[in-house]
Amino acid sequence: MRILVTGGSGFIGSALVRMLIKQTESVVLNFDKLTYASYPKSLAGVADSERYHFIQADICDRVKLDAVFQDYRPDVVMHLAAESHVDRSIDGPAEFIQTNIVGTYTLLEACRHYFQGLTADKQKVFRFHHISTDEVYGSLGDKGLFSETTTYDPSSPYSASKASADHLVRAWHRTYGLPIVITNCSNNYGPFQYPEKLIPLMVNNALAGKPLPVYGNGQQVRDWLYVDDHVRALFLVVTQGKVGETYNIGGTNEQSNLEVVHQICDLLEELVPTHGQAHGVNGVGFRGLIQHVTDRLGHDVRYAIDASKIQRELGWQPLESFDSGLRKTIEWIVARYHKA
């Protein structure tokens, strides 16, 4: 297959590109604006492949998109390009509206124009895969899980922009017949994640002896999904999923934010005990760096995904437990920290 990946230099996008090049015979075009959260070095292991191509461009640029579709002729579009950090969306929502909503609209229109020019055989193969988030569903109470039919109830500018994009994608399917699939995933983690996110932020701060800021009481619950498990699921959906369907992808690893930070501290005590002794407070090691700070505006209490549909229909299962995935992630960050 010829696959166009938007946002292929970001955290999840780069993991997807690495998997596609290393584990499939796909030809991949990475279409990425290269914003602050992009990390081209994450693709160093595949960048020399004759099946990998890169174009630096913005998904809001319709002229560039049209040219890429005509030159590259993709069979599949996997759309990951997005602004994704909730805190940044609260401080400055305009960029999220522009990229996540206007950008998705522009990409859909370019796809529609391209799709309408394909032969009937090519149209049967073509897919537009929109990668979204569980945050579009809002917040859960102590019980229950998000399913593919859960009502949308976004809380932040980020989740509202992603919900808007989801609705646009479905509308282009129902109105114009564009063959789409949508996935909504839980919190991803793993190597190469930008350090503004919870796990890499806490690990890097701890190694540097800086405070570990925990919002409010730290009891907000998230379902954690190792990034390599996620991208395996994405490939299954785009190749085997049913057109027009949504698939929720979760790791079945519910943890409160405070529990995650405690586990990070404990693993660091094992991996780099001298750092804990040097930076800890009152002789309690890394946990002594934890500081509770004012809670985030509109902070959702709990996310948890029911992933039974993708498990039942496509045979996907996560391979990493939270313990094994977190250890791999922290070992990777520690190794990079010591190299620096």
C-alpha cells in the first residue's frame, strides 16, 4: 500500500511510521509541519528506507495537499496531525481550532477531490483513517466505560476541537461517500514522547531534581496505552476495519495520576538510586519531589475505554501491561538523559 501519514514526525505518528516501514511492505509519505512537538530524530532508523518519503507542509495548505495527492497517489490516508496538549489549548485555543478543525476540513476536501477522480477499483481500496482521542467523550464517574456509542461531551478546547474533527469526518462519509474509519484512543505513552506530557515530564523533572507537579489531589484516572500497541491497532483498523465504523482503543490500564507518579518515582529509585538520594526531600527520595498544584481548569475526573469491539472484530489485544510499558519508557528516558 501507499500510505500518506499526516503528523508522522510526532509521537504517535513516528511510532506508526517506524512500524509501517519495519513490519510491512508499505510505501509511506510523512506529511508534517514540524511543530515544536515534532521530533524528526525519532525516524532516524527508517529515514534512509527507499519506502519512506517526507514533505514538510501544513495540512491547512490545500494547494500543497492537492499536489501531494496527485504526485503520490495514496491508497490510504492516516490522519494524526493535530495540536494535542490540553494545557496549551486552555492558554491558547486558536491554534487548536486552526489545525484540528480547519486543517481536518482542508484535508477532507483534498481527499474528496482525489477520491472522486479514482477508478472504481481504486475507490474500493481507498480509506481515510482519522485518529482521535477518548477525551471527546468528556468525563466518567467512578463506574462505566467509554464505548463507540458514548455521547460526546468534550470539556477542553483541545477535546472540543477533536470532537469537531470527528464530526466532520463522519459528515464527509455520510454526505460525500468518502470511505472513512475513526479510532478514539486512551492516553498514550512510550519512547520519544514530548516532555510536556505527564510521564516524560515527571521522569525528566525527577532526574533533574525539579518538583513533580501533580494537579489537585492527583486522583484523576486515565487509561494508559503503550504507543506500539496503539499503532498495531491503527494498522489493523485501516486494513481490516469496516468503512464508516468507529473503534475505541484502550490499554485496560486505569491509573490515577498520583499512582502513575508514585510508580515513576519507585522505578527511578531502582534504576538510578543515587539521583533519588541526591534530589529527594527529607530523605524520602524521588517521592519527596511531588508537589500538588492548583488543578487544571475543567479537569476531567476519569477516562476509561471499552475496547471490546476492536478485540472482538479485529482480534487486537495490547501486548504491554502498564508495568512493563512504563519500565521500558523510563529505561529509554534514563538512557537518553545519561547520554546528554
